[in-house]
Amino acid sequence: MTAEDAERIGADVEAARAALYARLPGRPTLFLVAGSGLSGLADLLEDAVRVPFADVPGIPEPAVAGHPGAFVFGRLERVPALVQLGRLHLYEGHAPELVAVPARVAAALGVRAAILTNAAGAIHPLLEPGDLLLIDDHINLMWGNPLLGRALPGEERFPDMSEPYDRGLQALAMAAALELQIPLKRGTYAAVAGPSYETPAEIRMLRRLGADAVGMSTVPEVLAARARGVPALAISLLTNRAAGLSPGPLSHEEVLEAGRRAEQRLGRLIRQIARRIAERGGEPAAAR
Ligand code: HPA
């Protein structure tokens, strides 16, 4: 990002924050991003108010079918939550700093935690399509970082990434999963730019690098959240075995279909996480 880009992104974040602030009937404490095929997560909200991206300056319409663009505000188990429906991706040609604008806006609105969901391919031999994976750590192979260039106001220059995913939120998610008897595995997520799926040789490389799953999102948002001091939690729905690990070719349709099948289970888990947050007086994680 050049100084001018930073200026523009900073102005976009402020304009989007102001637009949402004016439209929302309350202040969100929880930010939730719905991944591919997971747009039903917004249906969990009570008293929902929907603000299409078209009404929010600085946020372009996502291009991929199955990703309608809107913010939905409402109560999730009494916790005021803002859901982002439809992500911006690097593979649409967007710069990482733009992809991270919704997370930056949510942080500027004062959210105390971000829960990011995504669809990912399974690499570890013990992971299977349909599994939910709590992301413990990530490897950024997107060749991009939304924090490049001049630091935006409110963002740390050199954010610590030794604990990219908040341990307190992870413990809360594991406890919620146990309570519901929903298996929740854990592992390392490799983020790539896409849009082509990986080759079998790339998957063998990612495995050797320590990746358990691979996808094309989430990391830009996590980096922006961490730079603004917002604790993050991320859950992947594994929609397929990664390239070369199963006989057939990969298709986006398969990814969306798997998302639709697992949506209810993930929704129940997220609702239970919110319930536990509500029990803690709406404080999602230790302030940091
Ligand atoms: N690779 C990258 N991104 C993905 C995949 C995959 O196999 N499945 C869902 N998103």
C-alpha cells in the first residue's frame, strides 16, 4: 500500500463505519463472517436488520455466486452481533487491504471478538470432508498482507502473531462443541490466493510445511483484527479432500453443497459459543 492507498483505505473504513453506525439499532460486540455456502448463519439472528454492501461506501459487491453481500445485525443468544454475508476475496482481484475492510469496520464499531468461518480442503490424513476444524494457527501463502504500507490509525505497526487465534475463545469453542457432542478437530490452515485449486504437488508441499487444511480466505481478516486488538476465532468446514487426495476433480459446486449440508451443525456450534459469551456477561475474551 502506498501512502495514498493507506489514506483511501483509512477513509473507506471511516465512511463505512459511519454508514453502519447510522443504520444499526445497536452496537455489535461480536463479528461473524459467513464462509462459502454458510450464508444461513445470518438466519440465527433475532431482530435482524440487513444493510446491503451497496449501502455501505467503500465495500464492493462480492463477485462469486453463492456470496450475497450484506451486513446483518441482530442478537445471537442475547449477544449483539454483526454478520458479514459474502466475503471479499483476493481471487476476485481485490487487494488484501480491501479484503480486510469489513473486519476493520467491525473493529472500528467496537466488536470485542471476531468469529470467521470458511470452507477449506482437507490435507491431514485424519481429516475428512464434513469435519469442522478449529484453526489453531495459519500459514500465509497469499503473497499479500493487508497491513502493508503505512499503518492505519488504530492499527499496530508490528502485530504479534504468536497467538493469532485467541486461546480463551478456542477454549470456549471446544467446551461448546463438547456440550453439543459436535466433533471439532484442530489444525493449521494454509491460506492461498486461488482462484485455481491446488495441484497435487502443491498439496504435498503444504503437508510437508505443516498445513492440515487449505483455503482462500480468513487470513487477511485475522491480520486486520489482530492489528486492531480484536481477538479472533476461526472455524473451517472441510468440504473436500485437497487435490490429489481423492480420485475426482474438485468443483466449487461440491464446496457449496458441502457447506449447505454442514451449515446447521456449524450454526448450532456458533449459537452455543454465543450462549457461553452471553453467560460471561457478553465479554467474549480477555481484553488485550
Ligand atoms: N483448496 C482451496 N480452497 C478451498 C478448497 C481447496 O481444496 N476447498 C474449499 N476451499
